[in-house]
Amino acid sequence: MGKMASGRDGDREERVVLRGDELERFRQVNLGRLLDEVHMGFDRRALHYLRESGYPMLNAAHTHVLRTMRFEGSTITDMAARAGISKQAMSKLVAAFEEQGFVALAPDPADARSRIVTVTEDGRRLLSLGIQALKRAEADIARVIGGDRLDQLIELLAAAREAGSPDDEAPASAYRRRRS
């Protein structure tokens, strides 16, 4: 592994330069990549279980609605912010859920320009099955790493989430729209 020193405003900073096999290993086994791959695999597994439960029409994009639906109702703007996607994208997803009968839209009494997305009875069944699918996906992971280690992993990730990122204005647990 090569190391380079670079000056910036009189300060010396050490930069690590990885080459060859070291670089490739780092690309494959860095925390960000591992978290992304585990997240994507977990979502695919949970979505598979939902499809198996009688919802073959659902795709990965629909998980944004499932993750942000609230029994008490929510605006599309709030749902989009929690999901980290645009209002236009969330509007399209909500329209598909409305067409399937999972949600209903009602005027927002606090803002005439906005509508409240409420969960229908079919939507409640879908959410219940979604929770079961998530639990099955967690159980699959627990079978590989052990239940105690899964509990520990969840605790560690929750603590890491609270650390946020340098540009966060609020704790990472408070959903906000991602910046492009």
C-alpha cells in the first residue's frame, strides 16, 4: 500500500493510495458497499415474500409507498420526503396504489392544495403482510448470523444512523428528502 503526503494550507494530510488487489478488496468489502448490498438483498427477499403472499404486481418502487404509508394518513409531500424521492415519483406510486385499492385520497383540511393518503382495508392487509415479509427476511438473516448477532447488528445500525452525515441538520432518524 502506498502512502502520499499532501499539503493544504500548511497542514499535512496523509492519504492512503491503494493499488491492485488491495484496491479491489476495498471496493468489494467497504462498509458502504456492504450496507448497500445487504439492504438491496433484504428488500428483494421481503418483496419476494410479499409477491408470494398474493401481490405479484408489486415491484421495488412500491416499497417506497409501503415504508411511508401511515394509518392516520399522510400527504404525498411528507411520504416523498420520508422516502427520499420526488413528489412526482411518489404521486405516480400512490396513484398505482389507489388504483389497486390500497389507499384512498382525501382533501387535506389544513391545505387545499394537498391531499391526504389514507390506508384502506386492503391496504391494511397489505401492510400486515409487509410486516410479516420483513420479519421473514430478518429471520433468514438470523439463520445465517444468529439471533443474538442480528439483535446486536440492529442496535449498531440504529446507533450509526443517529450519527447522521456531515450535512444533516436533523438527526438521521428524522426522515428528510435526500439532496441531489
